[in-house]
Amino acid sequence: MAIFLKRVLEALLVFLLFLPSLAYSATLLTPNYRVEIEHKCEEGVVACDDVTYFGTSNTSGNSLKIKGSTWHAACADGVSPCRFLGYVFENEGVVYRVYESGMLTVTKESGEILVEEQGEWEY
């Protein structure tokens, strides 16, 4: 039994070593928030609709988990995604944008800015 388990574990280890990573995550730290972004699309996929935002307030400890997508500037054709800008998430009339530069903005659909903070990425 022990030999069997050892072989299974060895096979699993080899499989995991050669399995391409399907998820990638990064954390943005701002003065008042910790935002974890999990990008679940395969490497090479330009526009991804499977991104998770997990934000936590450093002051209150309140947290929010929402699904969103990558955010890109449009190419010359006006349709194809070109330059990566960051990530965008929507929840109950509020838009959360996490910029590649480390800026976090939270705005109401009306345009009212609720949060605008510069942060640093941890990878």
C-alpha cells in the first residue's frame, strides 16, 4: 500500500510540474484597501471574462468578492482589444476599476467617485 501511494504521489507531482498554470493572481495594496485579483484564463488569451476581485478594507475589515473581466483599449478597428489597461468589475450600480498602473477607482454609475487611490502591486 505504501509503495502504491508513493507512486501515485510521484505521478501527481510530475503532472503538476508540467501542467500549465490556468490561474494567475496579483495583489494591489493601497493606503486603505487590499485587492486580490485572480485571472483564470489560459496564458495567451487577450480578453478574459473570468477574473475575480476580492477587496478588503484595511480600516473596517469589510470585504467584497465579485467577478469581472480584463479591460483593454480598442485597436484601430474599434473592436479588437489592444493595450491592456487593467480590470473592471460591476456590483449593484458601482464600477470597480483596477488599473495596470496600480490605481484603484470605485465609482457609481452616475460618475460619482467613491474611491480613488494609488497602490503598489505584489506578484
